[in-house]
Amino acid sequence: MMFPTEKESMPFYLELFNIADGLIVPSENMAKYLKENNVNTPMVVQTLWDPGVQIEFEDRPKFEKKISFAGDDAKYLISKNFPLDMDVDLHLYGRKNDNMVKNKNIHYHGFLDEYSLLRELHQGGFGLDWTENLYWREYNKYNTSFKLNNYLAAGIPLIMQSDNSCRRLVENNHLGIIADSLEEATEKIRNMSEEEYNGYVESIHRISPLIKENYFTKKVLIDGVYTL
């Protein structure tokens, strides 16, 4: 599903999945997709991947009108579609390219190692899980992005599209905002109060022990055993 050249291998994997005793899948949408393609093996949903690194922070992120995106701007087309006339800043962490849009509210930081990235993100603002590329947007309906783990591990609220596979998790746990366009997302940030922002941060702080203790992996393994 990630690479078009690999799609022809899907029948082989569907057959393989039906041989397995159980499957761990990244989202409810993926489980539904597999069932619609005649996979009858019991499935459990991972929901979130655990972070690759963990850092203890003594303070909380600050309310700043900025959005951070960790990923390939050329692939996800963020800077090309980010509002340039808003007083909301975009901070990009990833590969630079000649097509990146240059503007006073867009800042490029290049690649950072995971520890440095978490420290940077923890300063404040929001973490963006987004794509303007229609192919990758369709993929995000089934995948759970590793970006979410890093943003939550850094303690900052999330921004995601309404058709993201993790929307229910974000809404039900008050972890960030849902929008249908980057214009809508930036407008919500412009009109947000510090109190509202701190409410998101507090919700993330309450679930941070689960992230740090690898709760989601432990739970899905236990749930998987009980489906057998």
C-alpha cells in the first residue's frame, strides 16, 4: 500500500495473512480493508507505535503559534500549501529541496537526531501529521504514522486531517485539533487561547506514562494472545 510497485504482491500477502493465527494491524481502517479482502484471521489494533527514544522533561511545552512538521516536505507538500499571510510559523525538520517555499513564517531546520528533535519539539507549539499529496493521504487512512509518537513523546498537541486513521484517538482523548485544510488549522491556532492550549498539553501529560512504558505494544500483545 505504501509503494505502487508492490501492490501486485497484495494477493500473496492476503493469502499469508489467512495462514497466520493472529494479526496486529495499525488501524481499524486497515482491519476493515483486510476483512473486505477476505482475510478472516483474528485482528487486534496497535493504535500507536511506541517512541524509539524517551526523554524526561521537567517543564511543559509553551503556548506558541507555531506548527512543527518532521518529515519530507517534497513528499508531503507542506510548505507549498502552508498559508503565508498568517501569523503562524511553520518549522520543518527533514530533507531540504529546491522546491521548498521560502517565506518569513517558514523555517527549515534540516535533520535532527531523535533526542535533539524531541527537545526542539518540546519547546512548544503543535506537531503536524499531514500530507497534501493525495496518494499519501489515502495511505494515511490505513497507516498509523510514527510522527504521532514523537509529537506525543515531546508533549505537544497534534494537528491532523479529518480522514486520518487516528482521528478518533485524538478527539476522544483531547490530544489536538482536526482540520480539513492547513488554512483551517492555522486559523484555529490563531484564535486559540493559552488556556485551551494548556488543556491539550495536560491531556497529553496524563497519557505520557503509557507512552513511556510501551503500554500500547504490551496491550496489543496481550489482546493478541486472547484472540487465539
